[in-house]
Amino acid sequence: MKLKCPICKEPTDSETTEEFPFCSKRCREHDLGNWATGKYKVSAPIMDESELEELMADEPTKSKAAEDEDE
């Protein structure tokens, strides 16, 4: 797969570049530094907190149902 490095925009290839999707170790470490310093952030949660609460509430029921099937 051929893409441009997200840091310096140089072409990079998944078949030839060990640091893919980055073009070099320097760009990979620069990206890691951006995450570590808070330059990047996830803008919104992947799922609504109420959905997570529903999943957690359903989990004991699912576990019990799986145990009943095993017996």
C-alpha cells in the first residue's frame, strides 16, 4: 500500500518501509511526541456513555446465559 507520510508528506510504501505509515523513525517518533504532548486528541467518544452503561448492565445476563448453555 502506498501513502504519504502523515508528518512530512513524503511517499511511503508498506512493502518497503519498515516504519509504515511513516517514512522514517524520525517521523514516527515525532507523531508519538504529538500524542504525548496533547497536540492530538480524540474529539468525541466512540460510543455514547449511556450505550456503555447498557452494555455493562447486560453483561451479567449474557455471562449467565453462556454458562447455562455450557451445562
